[in-house]
Amino acid sequence: AQTVTQSQPEMSVQEAETVTLSCTYDTSESDYYLFWYKQPPSRQMILVIRQEAYKQQNATENRFSVNFQKAAKSFSLKISDSQLGDAAMYFCAYRSDSGNTPLVFGKGTRLSVIA
Amino acid sequence: DADVTQTPRNRITKTGKRIMLECSQTKGHDRMYWYRQDPGLGLRLIYYSFDVKDINKGEISDGYSVSRQAQAKFSLSLESAIPNQTALYFCATSDSRPGTGAFRNQPQHFGDGTRLSIL
């Protein structure tokens, strides 16, 4: 079974600075999809960014970008120009491309933004 | 109005009670999921359904049951609630219908969660 590991339970960043959240996963598959979700204090789960494993180009969404290293099975999230509203729990998630499988989530990283 | 609606938003109940958490969606998605979130454990899958006639157990299904009453409705029941089922519960949907493209890269869409406390 696939597993997703987020090794940083908590992180903090100064406002306007850049922070990188780590995510690694374990799989024997070659095709799959990766996601980062944000959970602010309102507890909503909000999709931040997604990456298809067959794409070499790293996904980018405004201030959010990923560093996808397929060989290393690593999928880190970089947040540039951090804002107070970025403070949240961030979850990394994996979905297999082989059949009907739901998302597998990591345990999350709590990000604090310091003014 | 929210696309994925969970009721109730919060619930406090006693050990041994039967509890039902409800989820409805207006997105027209075929797939629905129930997760629970505990501090330090992330989201863990309880049950999932790919259509009305298809129900599958997830990682932590013991002590839970589900019913997919219609494509838009998926309820989660705790037959006899116990304190270690205290958690935040999420319903989610996703779309695998033909014509929606590479459905496997479609994200799951979440409700706002039900915070359940069992005393």
C-alpha cells in the first residue's frame, strides 16, 4: 500500500519570506497523482496544487509551487512571499493511477506565519 | 450554497448512542468518501462509494457503517458511539464520469466537516 510521509509536524515562516514543506511517498507505480491541500482554522479542505507524475514540469499556482522529484519520490511545496492567510495545516496526498483508489493523505504540517 | 454539505456541523453525544452524519452534494459527482481527522494522524479513510451500488471499506471502517441513499447522498453511522470516535469527520466527492477528462487527477471536494464529541 502507498504511504505518504510529512516529516515536519510544524513549521514557521516570517511574513513575506519563502518556506518549503516536505512530502515523500512510497509507491511501486509509475503513474500517479499528487496533491497539496490547505486546511485553515475554518477547517475547510482547500486544494492548493496538483501534479501528474508523468509531467516533468513542476506545477505552479501563483505563490505556490512544487518541487517534484520522481526518482526520489519527493513532492515538496514552496510558498513564496508568505502571507498571514497562509497559516494553516497542509496535507500532502497521493492517488494511484491504477484503478479505483481514493486519496492517501500524509499526517500534515502546521504552518505558522509570523508578522 | 456549499457544493458538499455536511450535517450537523458539530455534535456532542454520549457513549453508546447511535449517530448519523449526513452528506449531500450538488456537484453531480459519482464518487463519495468519508474520512476522519485526528490531531497528528491526518485524514484516514473510513468508507467510500463509487456509485449507489458500490460501497467499499477504507482503512478504519470498524465501528462505522454507511448508506448511499442516492447519488447525491452518503451518510455515515456510528452504531454505538465510543469516546475514541471523537474526531473531525469529512465527506468528500470526486468525479469520474465519462467526458470529465483524466479523472484520476481530479481533486476531491470536501464538505466543511462535522466535529463529533463523544462523552
